[in-house]
Amino acid sequence: MLQTLRVVGRNEAVDIRELVHQRESTDPVHECEVRPTPYEIAANYYIDETFAEPVPRVIVVADDVLTKGSHFKAMQMVLSARFPCVPIKGVFVARRVPQPNELEILRSLLDL
């Protein structure tokens, strides 16, 4: 994803940084019997302080697929704690269409 963003933004004044990293590699969530909560996911994320300055004006989290929004919400929590006054948006290449019973969960995760 990072390479794609750099290619897309190469002729623009786009500030692309890999601010958030994982402490440990994790199994794909779709293979887990019990999906982790955004709080559990966030506990595995940390800010790479070597890329934290200058403070961004806006942060856009780019990801390949939005399924339930848990990883985006976790990333948003970690970034908001470090950059409390910076707006955080999400851009996703694809989205899995949730089942009707999942819509309310998705809305609550994304504060819609």
C-alpha cells in the first residue's frame, strides 16, 4: 500500500509517512474465531516517532479493505492520542458489504 501511495502522489505535494507500526505480527482477522476489538488491535500499534515531525495538518489512513472498521478505529485511536488536534480520515480501496445485522456494529465503530 505504501508503494502504491508513493506512486500515486509522486507528482503532487503529498506528505506520505508510515506513522503507525505493529509491535507483533498478527494472524489475519478473517481467520480468527473471535475478532479482536479496536482496543485490542490498538494495543499492538505504536507511533514511529522518527516520522512524527512536522505535525501533520491532516492524517489520511489508507488501507486495502474496509471490513468492519476495527483496524481503522484502532489506528484512529492511536493517532488521536499522539496528534489530538489533527483530523483523521480513512481511504479504502474496497469495502466488504456487511450483512444487515452487522450494520449497527459498523455504525457504532465509525461513530456514524
